[in-house]
Amino acid sequence: MSVTITFLGGADTVTGSKYLVRHDGHSLLVDCGLFQGYKQLRLRNWAALPVDPGSVSAVLLTHAHLDHSGYLPLLVKNGYSGHIYASAGTRDLCRILLPDSGHIQEEDAAFANRHGFSRHAPAMPLYTRQDALDCLPAMKAVEYHKPYQVLPGWSARFQPAGHILGAASILLEVAGRRILFSGDLGRPDDVLMNPPEPPPAADTVLIESTYGDRSHPSENFLSELGPALSRLAARGGVAVVPVFAVGRAQSLLHAIARLKERGVLPQHLPVFLDSPMAVHTTHLFEQHPGEHRLNAHDTRALMHCATMVNSVEESRALAARHGPMVILSASGMATGGRVLHHLAQYAENPHNMVILTGFQAPGTRGATIASGASSVRIHGRDVAIRAEVVKLESASAHADANQLLAWLQSMPGTPDQVYVVHGEIHPADTLRARITRELGWRASVPEHGSTWPT
């Protein structure tokens, strides 16, 4: 019988990755992510999956970012009872990210109910912190490079993909077919993470395309960030930096520590990491030393170059401080969390700065700010954007189009087909065209909900 893939997310968009592989009455999911961005995408999180969670036999996770893992609490709550296979780094991060995600949703719903700006009465969280905790016992850590039988006759092998701690590409073998899921691929020149390993031979490849239509600038991350924060310090302003708690927060801390060591930034410039999730994630870099480029000195510097903010009271107290200061806070695309309160507090002052540090999915507040909009909607009101907006083009943790092609080209042999996923329509189709033209391979961009052979 044939092996098929149904694209339940990560198709036509850069979020919500869910790939359902079926064969001979069995099925498994590769990734189980939340949709983010436009409202019509976020509404998919509330709709029932087109497959009964109880009928899925296994889940494989490429990495812990919520657009790849954030639907797991709902999957388990709605009847999934199998294992969730992931690298040790991904397991450790999910133990932090998923409960925090549930907690933030509870907080946001409670805030909306207190202030009456939700269209729903009462506003409800998609899932709770307890829902997230309930899904964690299903997680099973796997070693890189070791084949695992995830179902009878189904074998999976994980290999490092760079990008963030624990990120993996996954080679799934079933019924004589080899299916390679790239996951999110890191950059060969990333300041924090090791480069992704070359791909193994495969019959079918799913390749991400977040940056499928562009190349990263040659400018160094530090040479972009240094002048911006120097301007901010000189005028005594406050920089609000929406960051992904996993990866981006640590990249920023590492860069700021370097800039202070080199004298580019004053040693006394206060920096705050206002995200319990990011604080806990930063400690994990000591526990997974083989996956990143940082030495012991660099890892210690991560912990000491910022004041770690944990409690809500400590976060609120930042509003009473005067600049200059830098506040790093989740989420990275300003879709929720504490960063919204800081944007509402500081974005209207032209002395201040909003620093965007990577891809901003269409429909997110980050994308609205990046577009040059004069205001952004936060907690039911329009907040004017008068602060200086800085977009760090070199901060991305994703491989660019040339690096994606180079990764594919290093594969032994030619696959039967390539499916271009996890990208907006233009980047995905641009990469598809380049794969066809430059590599001579058959490539397609699947539509959401479609089913394709392997």
C-alpha cells in the first residue's frame, strides 16, 4: 500500500506545522504546531483536527518552537495516547515552553475579561498550563543518529539541524520509502548554534522555506545591533525587543555581552530579560554544550549580562524605571505575553526604540510594526508607534534561500520529489522554482489540507 502525507499545517503559511503520514491503516504526525499570525489562521487552532487524535499512533517533533510543538497539549487533551519522540534538547525545552504557553493564554484571557475587550464572554484560553503539563509524560527523548522503531515497520532517525537547541531533521522510513523532514534549518554561520548536518539520501524531502525568496545580508549581527543600542544609550531611551524565548533571546544576550566587552556599549547599560521561559531556557545552554558554539566563558556571560525578571511584579516594576535600558521580552512576533505591556508603555515615545530581531509572520503585531504602521492594536486600544523601529536583518536563525539550496544539493543522490513547506506563498514558490531550475529536481508547494504521495 502507498505512503501518503496530508498537510494539516505548515502549508501556504509559515506556522502550524503538522504533517500526517499514513500507511496501511497506521498514521503518525511529524510536528504538531500552533497557527500564528492572521486571525483566519489562528482560528484553525480552535477548529477540530480533520483526523481523530486517538487514531494517531505516534508524534515526531523536529524542535520545540510553538509553531511546531504548541498544539501538543490539545492533541493529548483530545485523545492522543501515544509517544512524542524528540531529541533531549527539544524535550527539555518543551518542558519549559508548553506550560508557559498555557500560562500566557490563561493570563491573556483573564486580562481580556478584566478589561472587557474580548468579543467572547468570557474569553477562554486555548489550553491551560495544566493541559500542557499533562502532555509532557508522553515525551520520549531520542539520541541523534540512532534509528528508532516508532511503530512496527516504521523507523525514524534524528540528526542536528542547527536553528535552536534540540532542533532536528528527521528521516522516516516506512514501506521502503525514505521521507526526510528538514525541520527548521539553521544557518551555517549562526553566532550561537552549530551548523545543520548534511542531509541523508531520501526519496521524498519536505524542505522549509521561511526565507525561500531572499538572502541574508553580509552585515554582521553585532555591527547592526551595536550602533542601534549606542544611539539609544546616548539619548537615554528604552529599547523594547520582542524575542523568541528560545534561541533569539540567547543570541541577543550573547551579542550584548560581546558589545560590552568590546566597549561598543557602556558596561552600565541596564539589560532586562523579562520572560521566565527565556530565563529557564538560557540555563539549558549549560546542559547541552555540544549543540552550540558557546564556550564556558560565553555561557556564563549569558547568565550575567542581564537582570533576569521572573515575577509579574518585577515585570511591572520596570515601568517605574527611567532609561537608558533594554528590555528583552517574549514573544518574538509580539503575539502575546509580557512584551505587549512594554510596547504599550514605551512605543509612543520617540526617544525609545523597538528592535525587531527576525522573521515577522504576516498578521502578527511584529509584522505590523515592521511595515511602518503608525499604530498597533494592543489590549483593545490603538498604540501609536512613535519610537524608532529597528529591523535587524542579520538576526535570523533560519537558513536563507542559498543556504537551503546548498543543503539540498549536498544530499547523496536525487530525491523523487521535494515538497516546499513552512513558508508564505511567495517564498515557498520562489524556492520551488529555484529547486526545479537549478537542481533539476521535481518540486511542489502543497496546499493546506492536501494529500500527496511519497
